Amino acid sequence: MQLLYITLALFLLVNLAAGMWRVLRGPGVADRMLAAQLFGTTAVAILLLLAEAAGSNALRDAALVFALLAAVTAVAFVKRAWSMQEERDVD
Amino acid sequence: MIDFFSILLLLAGALFFLAGTVGLLRFPDLYTRLHALTKADNVGLGLMIAGLALQAESLSAAGKLVLIWGLVLLAGASVAYLIARGALLRGVLPWKR
Amino acid sequence: MNIPMIYALLGITLFSVGLYGLIVREHLLRKILALNIMGSGIFLVLVALGKRSVGDLPDPVPHAMVITGIVVAVSATALALTLMLKLVEVSGSAVLHDAPKERS
Amino acid sequence: MEAIDIALGLFDLLLVFLLLWLAWLVMSSEDLFKAIVLFVAFGLLMALVWVRLEAPDIALAEAAIGAGLTGALLMAALDRLNAVKPMPAAAVVTSAKREQPSLPSKVLPLVALVLIVLGLGYALLSLPDVADGLVPNVKEQMAQSGVKNPVTAVLLNFRGYDTLLEMVVLLLALLSVWSLGGVRKLSPRNTNPVLASLCRVLVPVLILVSCYLLWVGADAPGGAFQAGSVLGAAGVLLLLSGWHVEQKILLWPLRFILVLGSGVFIIIAAVLFFTQGGLLTYPVAQAGWLILLLESAATLSIGATLAALFFGGIPKSRVDQ
């Protein structure tokens, strides 16, 4: 089981690395933010897998905090950083 | 027996995560990507959590896992709505074939 | 070469990348990001070196220092961002110029 | 070499590579918003590094701050930056006036960067492989500390004066922000029902998690800083959703909470100085609850300070008296 947890965590990290492409490519600001959201969910899963592998309860708390805080960043994005003259940064 | 179901659920979860990432990379516009990510990833996380909860040492540990999933679902759904609505208000057009 | 050492080396590399950005990039927001990356690098070195102890638990003293460090870093970032906004308000530019006379 | 070690090694290598790549991209990407999103991702991955280095206490703090609060802070600052500077023409002029950097000024910092990495790397590798640091001292004193989590023991007991001064640093940062930022009105009430219902669920959960982390910090990873950061995040969420606060609460009650942490710390330190003969030398029997008292006060102050730092000015109710 240990091996499966670690391998899956590695697999999810690879997934996350692939999602990086969308952050870099955009094209809009919302696309970048969306990819960051993917990182949040994936990181929660990785943390839970590592927690199970290490038998550590504290890491589950960290995953809980992650799940809560990812929403705060996203709301900050929608309410603040997303200016009304959007879709200017097409590169 | 429990191990078998755990492994099955974990692998299924990983598959959904993969699908979510593929959707994020391949789909043509913001709304379809939003759809891919929010649904696939949250189901993937749910399956993984179900697999891990089977292995949990106590009921409270399993409960915490389920709580995490509930929170991710709630936050994911709300944020997806906020982003999609914001994009519409800002005039991002949905993709057409 | 053990795992903590790899992370310690990552720490010094991050520190240097941050330092490079701090020197080369002009926009103040970027400089603030650079300082944060430098800070993360230093934290990494501290914790990775604390893992060299023989016992079962890593050295808790660097851990405690890093936790306070993270909180201080976020408050310093908030202060730096406010300073930057004030500067932009006064001078109209988020870039530090060489000499005050250049400000038109 | 077992398969599990190989998998872990690959995980570490990929993590190291991703962090380096992200740090480089944060520094080199042209778009500021992109840099901020990349920096948030950087903070997220840092939390995974802390897990790999067996530092769950730090992972918790980083999860709350690096992946949450810092991103919110940076985005709010970017928003205000665009708001105060709506004249791109001036910016274009200044950037056009500045001549292209010469080749040496581009290459020299890179050379310096490589030299610094090599020098520091050499210094790191020449350190002894095994060093106990302060582990024996901590182990020896743990029984007298009043808590079971060594990190909390270091923070609140062995090096309590560090934490005391850190509370003062936070307060100073907020005072500086307030003196620079001026008076700002709270943002208008939010009319979005989804955001409102998200807040109604998330804020109580954040407060509950904060209490949990504070309580569990005595014998497991957690404690005042993590709890305070989560509480601060609750405050940020409320501010973002247009929370209505009465002016009379923003005046004295807010200031009272902001100084509560430092105040309780200083009072306890002074009392102990005269009764025990040393700053923050707790009597062994009372250490446990004294630490809990200090941590509770510190949590409230840290949470309020972080939320106020996010707000970035002296808060004023949007309804004029």
C-alpha cells in the first residue's frame, strides 16, 4: 500500500506539472487562476496520500487548511485582481 | 478485500485527475476548461478520499477526510460559478465550433 | 548526498534566483516577490540543516524560527506593498529611479 | 534500493525541479498577474516540501499563509496598482526613454548568481553530516515545558521572548501600514448570493479550524501562528464579501484585539519577572495553562492583524455616522 500511495502522489505531481502549461499559456487571466485552482485540489490529494503513507494526522490538518484557503485566494482573485477591462493580457 | 476496494478507488481517482488535467490542457475555452476541472478533479478527489477513508484508523479520521472533500466541493462549486459569471460579465465569449 | 541536502541546495539556489530578480527586475512588485522567494530559500536551508540530527525528531528550533519567519514575511510583504502603492500614488511610477531629478 | 525509495526520490526531484522552474518564471515572466499566480503555486509546493522535510508545523503555516493570504494580499495590491495608475501613456514613455540594458549588465548578474550558488553550495556541503543542534537541550527540558509538541515548547516557552517580540513586529507593521494607507472605507455590501452562502459556511468552519489548531498545538502540530493565520483568512474572506461592521467596533474593540497578544505577553512576562526572577520563566505546574492563555491572545491578535494588513488602511465603516 505504501508504494501505491507514493506512486499516486508522484503521478499527481506530474499532473500538476502538466497544468503549469496552462498557467504559462493563459490566454486570459481567468485561465491562469483556474490552473492555480487545479493545483489546490491536486495538492490536497497529494497531502492526503502522503499523510496516509506516513500515518500522520497532522498532514490531514494541513490538507484541511489547504482546502479552506484555496477558496480565499480564488475569491480574492474574482473580487479584486480581475479588473473589468479584462482579457487585456493576451500573449 | 478492503485493500482491494481501496486500490480500485484510488486508481479510479487518479484517472479522474488525469482527465481533469487533459481537459484543462486541451479544451478550447474558459468555460469548457472550468467544466473539466471542477467536475473531474472533485470526483477524483472524492474517489481518492473514499479509498483512503477505507484505510483510516478511526471513524474520526475518516470523518475528517469526508469533511475535507465536502469543503473542497463547496469551494470548488462556488468558485467555478464566480469565475464563469465574472467571465460572462466581462464579455468572454463561449467557444463555438 | 541525502534528501535533506538536496533541499538545502534547492534553498540556496532559490535564494540566488530571488537575489538575481531583486537586482535585475525594475518593477517594485517583482522585487517584493523576489524578496519572498529569497526568504523561502533561507527557510529551506534552515529546516533542511535541522534535519541532520541523529534522533527520531528533527531539530524543532529551526522549525519554530521558520514559523515565526513566515508570519513576519507576510506582514513585511503587506507593508512593502503599501509602501509601493504610496510611491505610485506620489510619483506615478512603480519603478525606483536612480536620481530624484529624473522625476519629471 | 527499494521501489518505494525510488518513487520518493523521483517525487523529491520533480518537486525540486518544479520549485526552481516556478521561481525562475516568477522572476522572468513579463505579466505581473502571471507572476503572482505562479508565486501562489510556488507557495503551494513549498508546503509539500515542508511535509517531505518532516516539518508539519511549518506545512500548516505555509498552507495558510503561502498558499492563501500572500496570494490574496498580492492580488489586492495589483488591483490597487491598476486603480491608482490608469495612465499607461506615462509608463510607456518612461520605459521607452530607458535605453536597452547593455550586455554586461545582463550577463554580470547571472555570473554573480552562479558564483553565489557555487560558494554557498560549497559551504553547505562542507558542513558535518550529523549535527544535533539544540535537540538534546530541547529533549532535556521538554518535561518542564507544559506542552508535548516540541515546536510549541520552543515558540512559547524556551524562546518565548522571540514570540513576544514577533507580536510587536506584527503590530509595528500594521501601524506603518495604517500611517501610510490612510483611512479607507469598507467595500460595499456584496450582492452575489453564491459568494454570500460560501462565506456563511466557510467562515464558521475557518473559525472552528482555527480553534482546533490552537487547542491541538499543545501536543501535535498546530499552535497560535497557524490558528491566527486561519483566523486571518476568515477575516479576509469577510472583507472580500463586503462585511458590514459598525464604526464603534472598528474603533476601540478592534484596537483592543490588535494589542491583546502583545499586551497579555508583556503583562505575563512582567509578572513572572518579579515573581519567578526571569522573563517568561513559567513555574512548571502552571506552564500549560499560561501557554494556552498566551496562545489564545496571540491567535486573536495575529488573526485581526493579518486581516487588517490585508485591508491596507485604517478601516472605516461605510455608513457615515
